[in-house]
Amino acid sequence: MTSTDAHDFGRYDPTTIAIAAGRPPRIAGGPVNTPVVFSSTFHAGGEVGYARESVPTWEAFEETLGLLEGGHCVSFASGLAALSAVLELVPVGGIVVAPDAGYSGALARLDALQEASRLTVRLVDVADASALRTACHGADLVFIESPTNPLLEICDLRALAVEIRASGALFVCDNTFATPLVQQPLALGADITLHSATKFISGHSDLLMGALVVSDPGLHERLHRIRHLTGGVPGPMESYLALRGLRTMPLRVRQAQASATELARRLTEHPAVTRVRYPGLPTDPGHAVAATQMNGFGAMLSVELRGSVADIDAMCGRTRLWVYATSLGGVESMLERRRRWDDEPKTVPAELVRLSVGCEDVEDLWADLSAALDTLSP
């Protein structure tokens, strides 16, 4: 069990919380870090009897992320496991609103449930406020990404929360791209914040893990119960590594975000680039709203490029520092053409390349990226 209390951290900056929360009791000779507990069962008479209920290593991670998001956290084996737990809250035959250009894994899961007649999905452009309001009427759950993956579209979370509250639906916001350091969906009116902790939270591309954070204790208990019954629990080693990554997340995000802002600016001037998608650019359609609900603009951006998809794929493979791979949020910068995957939504342009900016020197990143892009120039 961890010794910290949420009330102890109310006066601290998130950077301090990420480092100080979730620590074991300060006992002479005791560990500074919560140990990895490799045990599936525990001696009778305590609070936990079996590892599907809880493990001390999870608890330390959940306490820390919960404090950063301003709520109560339940961790899962992956981001999709976390989403699947949320969808268990939807009644049979219920309606779920989701982005028409969101994360392909989430959309594939929703599509499978719709094909099984478990629920009905309404796909909508989350940047279209009027269409979004209409889609929310009669919905049971509204699942939003902001910024979206990979189009970096921005949804006005405050305004949407008002609409959803009036309809009685649950409001879920995927905060993976922004992280709790850049955006606080619960404070903006969301009921549940979802994370793929695989990404910026862990930050080292070495584990799979997910998390949900809620402000309502009753909803927290329901989600905890769903995890217990469905078994989508994280492993103790993954939890330990995710917590260790969380300790440095403020430093990593600060560096990556600063580099992303500079790279986005330079990319607007490269002749191979037809469009830069980054809410930090004053010309971006989502900039004004993002500036009111985000503390910065994150470390993700996307570009649309000139040339054939074959040429663009070859360009991605020419980089030396940028890693040509799927995923995001690691200390290493990554890029990929998202439509190389068959299940990527067709609303995503075929020429779009998603960039996850890491912690390398920005000048080195630019030299590597621009040299590769030069091969596409007219």
C-alpha cells in the first residue's frame, strides 16, 4: 500500500506530483520505490487475496495518475482493454458516438460490437460542433479524442460536456495525445478520461498498459468491478515500468512539445508539405479552442505530403533518427504513413504521415527529417 494522501498533493505542481506520489511509507531501511510484487495470491486476512483484485505496484501507479488527472484511476492491460471496460457500461442496443477519423483500434472494436448487434455506433467529425451536437441526441456514451489520432482535430470539450450532461450520456475523452499535463478532461466536464499508458505515460516503447480516470467514486467502483470480472489486468512489471516512466513524463513532454512546435513551424515552409496538422499553429482550425483548454499543444503532429504513397513510404524509411514504426509517445521520435494499415479510416488522407516527436535535439531531428523530405520535393 502507498502512504500518500490525495490531500497532501493539492498544493503541488504536476511535475512534483509525478515524482512524489505513489511512494511507499517512509520507514527506516524501507524502499524509496514501490517494489514489483510478483505474486498471484496473498495471505488470508488482508485487504487483497488474489492478484486480479489488486497488486501494490498497480496501486502506486493508479494513485499517481489519478492525482495528475484529478480523479480515481483504474489500470488495465492495454488502452483497448480500458476502452472495452468502458463499453461494458453501455446497455445492450445502446448508442455510442465516436470520431469518424479516430484511432483505428478503437473504431475496429466498436465496429465488431456493432456487427454483433451489441450496440450502435454513430461516427462523426468531432471538429464539426453542429454535427457532434446532433449525433449526441439519444446517445448512451460519447467517446471523443481531442486531439484526434491522427488528424489532430480539436473538440470543444467544455461546450460538448454541457450538451452531453443535458442528454444524460456518459462522456469519455481519450487523453492519450495530450496527457494529463497538457489537458484535464475531467475538469472540462468529461466523466471518464482514457489513456493508452503505452504511449507518453510510460514513454519508452517497452510495455502495453491502459488506464481510466474518473471523478465519481461510484463509477470508479463499477469500472474496478468490470476489470475484476473480465480480467484485463496489467502485469506487475508493466505497472512498475509505467510508474517509472510517469516520474519523468513532465520533463519528456516539455521537451517533446517544444520541439514539436518548432518542427511544425518549419514544416509549413517545406515544399514537399501540403498541410501541417498541429493545433499549436495559429493557422490551424483547432488553434483557438485548443488554446482555451490545453496547457500547450502536445508533441504529436501530422503532415500531408506531395508524391505517391510509394514515394512517401520510401521517404519514411530514409530517416536515420526518426524511427519508422507504429506507436507514439516514446523518447525516440517516430513517424509513419497511417494509411499503410488496412483498418485505418478512409477519412484519413493516404498521403498523411503522423509524427510523434521525442526528446532528441530538435536540430538533429530537423536535419534528419528535412533531408528525407527533400527527396519528395518537386
